[in-house]
Amino acid sequence: MKILKSRKILLIIIATLFILINTVAFFHAYKFTHFTSDKSEKTKSPERLSSFEKIQTLFFGVNNPKPRNTKFPSQKYKTLSLHSNKQIECWFIKNEKSRGTVILFHGYGGEKSSMITKSDEFIKLGFSTLLVDFMGNGNSEGNQTTIGYKEAEEVKTTFDYLQKSGEENIYLFGTSMGAVAIMKCINDTKIKPKGIIIECPFGSMYTTVCARFKKMNAPTFLMAGILLFWGGIQNGFWGFNHNPTEYAKNIYCPTLLLYGEKDKSVSRKEIDEIYSNLKGSKTISIYKNTGHENYLINNKVEWKKDVSDFLANKKTI
């Protein structure tokens, strides 16, 4: 009798823990992929959270107010509203005697105004630019983000828009999630840009979830996989198949891959695997003493040279 009673208690404990873990993962996944519309304070980056705040965040998820555009281009621009999987808003900046057009895609928790400084550099190099708000961000429709999965369709929408307008020299630029969306779009739809510039793309959705847990000093075993499972279910895709390392195997256009060696969100191993899998002409630049950040802050000279050299290469024009 005592053995049966002990087993019953053990089963109740296991079942309770299973339900608790899945409940926490369910809400955490939802809050990570859905922005709030209120004006409450955004959860700080993991590195800036106290131990208590980290525990609180692990149980209740992050607070993510919908990213809003905070500034506007200094140049004359046209606001476009394009119909994709969601209605998305873009800014088009026309450069006289343009060498082509660069479409800029922001990272997670960003919006098109965060791309203005990089747009300015492309304009100085003689290109027109198209700055894009992914779905759920800025002035685009909804409050959902899928970390590059469904955003890939929006990459295709903007690319098609420029092609139909007569633009022949189209380049794609993306940072973090934006880079991943570009890679998935090329993998899925076989679009053929003249070249792509991708900054710190993660190797797989699973590894980026694990990286987030590690930054919170939390174990990745079991919990990361459960969170990814529920995140995929909530957003209508199988998160374990969201794999830029595999997407790279179907990318044949010229590629410039940029990475900060102190990046705690994306490992060097992920970057090396992506670079190895790229099929076309490719160049990689690693920035020292740089993390998962805007490379123009501490590496402006190097970034400008890398981008200028890449775009000047006859293979990409």
C-alpha cells in the first residue's frame, strides 16, 4: 500500500510539473511573439535584469509594447502601403541617378525608423532605399511577429513591388530577424536579388531560443523545446523547421555576411555553418568587441568599407 501511495504521489507531482511547465511555456511563447498595444515599459534586455526580474520574466514572459517609428528620414520619401500576408508600411527614398535599390529589413523588436542610419549610408553610395515595417511592427498591421518565418512573405512582396516598377538592381539588407526573413524568402520562393547583406542571422529557431535562456542563466533542457513547440502552434508553423543554416544551402546570389564576435544571441559556430552552406560568391567580416547590436555604433568605418566594397564588386552589379 505504501509503495502504491508513493507512486501515486510521484505521478501527481510529475503531472503537476508537466502542466506548470507547459503553462509557463505557452504564455512565454505568446508574449514573445505578440506585442502589446499598451504603453507599459518594455522588459529590459537579459543582461540588465536583476536575478528577481529574470525569475519573474521566466515565469510570466516578456513585456513587448508594439515597436513604433520614432523618427523619419531627412530625405524626401514616399510612404507605401503594400498588401502581403498583412498590410505593411514602407518608406521609399528615391536617389537621383540611382545605381539600384536596397530594401532594408529590421530585427526583432525594431521598425523601419531603426534602419534610417543605414539607409543614409546606402544613399551616400548612390542607391535608392526601401525601408520596411514587418507585420506587427511600426505602422504595419497586427501585433504578431514570427521571428522571420512569415515575414519572409513580406520580403517577397517588397521585392516583387520593385521588380514590377521596373527596378533591375535590387539588393536586400537585413539585420538579425530581417536577415533570417531574407534567407527564408530566397529558400522558399527562389527570388534572385543582385546581392544580399545579412547581419547576425541565427542558425535555427531552436538555437536562438536556447541562447535567450542562457542569457537568463536558465537551463535550456526541456523548457526551450517546449517553448518553441507552443510558439509554433500559436503562430501556425513548426518552429523546429525554421532553420537558416539550411536555407543558406539554396542561396546562390552574392552574399556579405557580417557578425560581432561578442554576440551572445548568435554563436560564431552558427555563423560559420551558415557561411559554409552559402552557395554563391560570399564574403564574411567579423567585428571585434562587438555584440548583437547596430554595427554603425562602434564599427562605422569598417561597416562602410565592407558594404561599399561588396556593392562595388562587379559580380554583384
